[in-house]
Amino acid sequence: MKRVLNLLILILLLTLNPQSLSYAETPVLNETNADSATFQFNQKNFSYPGIGTFYIRKIDFKVSNQKYRTSFSFPGSAGTLTYFDDSGSLITKPLYNGFLPLGKVLHIKTDSYHMILGQGYTYRDLGNGTIENLGSDAIHIKKADGKWIVTYTYSARKNSFGILWGLNANKELIDYSNPTQVKIWSGYDLDRSARLSIDGYYYKSPSTYRPATQASYWRIPNSYITNSLIKNKSNLAADLLGNGLLMIAKDTVNEAGFIPTLPASTWLKSDYNIGPGFFDTRFNSDTIETYLIAYQKYKDPVYRDVYLKMSDFYLQHGQNCHRSVFGSSNIEGWLIDDYWNEKYSRTHTSLNHQLQAIHLFLNLYKEERNLGYLDFANKMLFGIKNTRDRWIMKNNNLEYAMKPDGSMGFIDYPYLTYNDLYNVQKDLESINGERDPDLDILAAAKKTWMDANGITDYRK
């Protein structure tokens, strides 16, 4: 077995002790590369001097039947290991010599250092933004001369690659004495249905996507965990990881101005002739909102550049791919197609996609004071208002979508659409000083259906 020993992390000599990032901070990206006869790697370090680092490495293997090992050390004497078990319960135990648990995101704390370690998975690239998990070896840790040495091991297979990621700082990353933070982090999925790779956040492949296997993950345009991380308050781990993931995701915005869904969808191909690399309005509007929130929180102009570019494409899509609807007020409303690619045919408009876009462009207007954003949001709002009664079913549930032929169909989410209605009403109250009565009628119907079906996780 070939042993490759290299330094993964430059231990930061920290003189400041902030609990979270300064709103004026911008991460410093340092990339390192190495190449040999047996492997090639690329590593990205998103560092905040005096604060901490999020790092991620991809190791491309050129050979099979060998072991690749990489080690790094960090300071400290006694320490603790913390992770969430399969039931979501918090487990904390003294740090020990030996192999660390598999299948868990590992939180390590010593008297002088703090780390979060992701597992060392090996993957095979299936194409179209999809990777297949090939397994992992346990991480090993041992104490030596006042420091701890961590070793990752990978079972190398030709044309496969390994991923290694983590966070480090000299201040506490997560306050486990805070019940709210424990609850939030217990729900974050970075190791089960979701994975991190050097080009973004991946999620378990739907059975209708191609390619797809039982062990495959696809690079999802919207990282819901990133949105939550950015909204997380007073949490250094959330700041470091959220900003790092946003910096990675910005490089997946294509030249047109959107983040494509790279796999093919069998039902979109069948129904609308939409092939791989398509535009999904919900995924992209969620992502634009995340960059907007990040800009408002951290003031990094890179984030503003991203949300402006992506919102420009969304405006273009809405102008080119909508149906006009009119109501008693004779004010034109727009219902915008959920999906697009260059060879598509007309698609349905789902109520949740439409509402999220209204929410997004109202908030873009509040930030930028661009009347074009407000006009676009109002056109979409009247698209719903002018068709209000068609969305309410006999059992008070809401229709999911209006199809290209004007009929209603598909099954709505249990509470997502209600939450979207809630968000838009809050926006309208902020801008206009009042709620919209038609949205109140839709929300009341959905609430009646949720109450009848025991659904309680909606926004309140």
C-alpha cells in the first residue's frame, strides 16, 4: 500500500476571537493542486483570516487496488467527539485513539481547537451532474506529542474520486448548550440523503432522473441547507459552511444566468420535450433568494452580482414564457412556465413556484428599489388573483398547477404552498401596508384542509 502523507490544513495563528463572521468579511480562496502517477487532487480553502476555514478536496484516482491515505494534525490535549446518532440524538464522548464512527458528520473539540469533519467517501462520475457512492473507510485519529493526527483512507479505483471536507477554527463552531442550535444541526443532512462535493451540494437521485442508481446523488441547483445556514444566527459553523457553499455554487451559474438541472427528467421529456440541463423556476428562485439574504447579511458584492445576474434571466424567462390571464378588474396577470430549455414545449404553472417568485421579486424590489422587479411581481400576483377560484378544490385543498391546456392537476404539497402564501402576505404588508384578500381566501382554504388532515408544520 502506498502511503501519501501531506498537510491538509494550515493551522491558523489567530489573534481575534469573534464568534461569527464580520459582515464586511470576504473569504480568501486558496487552491492547491497535486499530481502523481497514482492520483491527482484539487483542494479549495475558503479562509477568513483570524476566524476559520471551510475546506474541500477532490482526489482523482488513476489506479485501482491501492490505498490512498492523507493525514493532518491539530493542537490540543484532552478533547471531545460529538455527533448525532441515527435517531437525531446528540452524542458526546471523550476523544480517543482509534477509528471514528462511520456515516456521521463528526464534531471534534480540544482545549485549543475546533473541527468538523465530513466522511471520506469515494464516488464514480455518472455524467450529467450525477455521482455514485462507492463507499468509505473509517477515519482514524490518534494523540501524539500534544496534538491529534487524523488520517483519511480511500480504497482507490481507477476513474473514481474521493472527497474530503471540513471546518476548523480556534473558537467554538457550534454551541451545543443551545437547544435551538442542537435542533437545527440535528436536522442538517450532509451524510445521508445529501453529500458535499467540490462543485456543490448533491442530493439523492429521484427515480425519474437519468442517470440514476440506488446509490447516486445529483447536484441540486438549490441547496436548502445553504439557505438555512445563511439564515442561522450567531453560529460560526453555519457562517463558514454557508459562505463556502455559496462561493462554490456561484461557479455553477451558466452563461445564460441560471443554475441548470443537469440530469434528464423522464417525465419532463415525455410531457414537454425538455431534456437535460433545464431551467427550474423554483430551484433558481430559492437560490436567488439565498444570495440576496447572504448579501444583506455579509455585504459581499459577489453575492449581489450573482442575484442580479440570475434575476435578469428569470425576468427574461417570465417575459417570454407566460400565459396572460384576466379577471374582473381587467388587469393583466401572468402565469409563468415552471420549466424551460431551448427545445421545450409549453409547461404547467404550479402555484408554489409562482408564489415563491413573487416573494423573491418583492424582496429584490425592497433591496434594489428597481420598479421592474415590483411590476414583475405584481403581474405574477394578478396571475393568481385572476384565477383564484380555480385553485380551490372541493375538499378545500389547493390545486398544484394549471396545465398548458388550462386544466388543473397534480397533487399539492402538504404545507409548502401555504408557507409561500404566508411569505407573500408578509411582503405585501411590508410594502403596501395591507394583505391581499384573494391570497387570504386561498390560505384559508388550505388551512381548512390542513386542519382536517392533521398537518401542523406550516408557518404560523
